[in-house]
Amino acid sequence: MTIDELKAKVPEKLQPWVDEYGPALLAMTGDEFKAWLNRLIVGDIEAAYRSLLAKMDNSALLNEWDSLNADWTEANARNAERIALQKSALTALMRILLAVALAAAGL
């Protein structure tokens, strides 16, 4: 299949994506495409996208992906720390409010 044949099979709005990613998809063997599709189906989007980028001519894309992924991982860790601190503070506040409510009820 050629890029033009692939473009003819997709809606017009998706044709720019075919120009960008089509060569990498067409360069995959049947087994590689099946593995890529299975990654998408099970929700392993990062691995699927990474394998697609590895097939593309521009190797800088994979390096950029790794850099962005490292930034996202770091941001997620910071967010997890903030959420844990918020939960801890909320739990402490709820304990104080429970003690106040129990005292007010005479328990």
C-alpha cells in the first residue's frame, strides 16, 4: 500500500496524520503492526506511540518524547506528593472536628 492509497481510505480531516505517521505504519511488518495495535487496544498508549516514533525517519522525535515523558513523570510525582499532603491535612482537620463534635455532644 502507498501513502496515497492510505490517504484515500481515511476521512479528509485525518489525511495530515497519514502524511506524518503513515510511512512509519507502512514500514511495519505484519507482526509489528499487530503488536502495535494490541498495545493500543490494551491501553498501553506510551509503548504504542514509542514504537511508532522508533519507525519514523526523524530520530529526534524519540529523544523529544523521552524528554517530555521525563518531565511528565516528574510533574506527576510532585502532584502525588501534594495530594498526599492535602489528604494528610484533611485527615488531621477531620480528627479535630470529630473531637470537637464529640465534646459538644458530651461524649
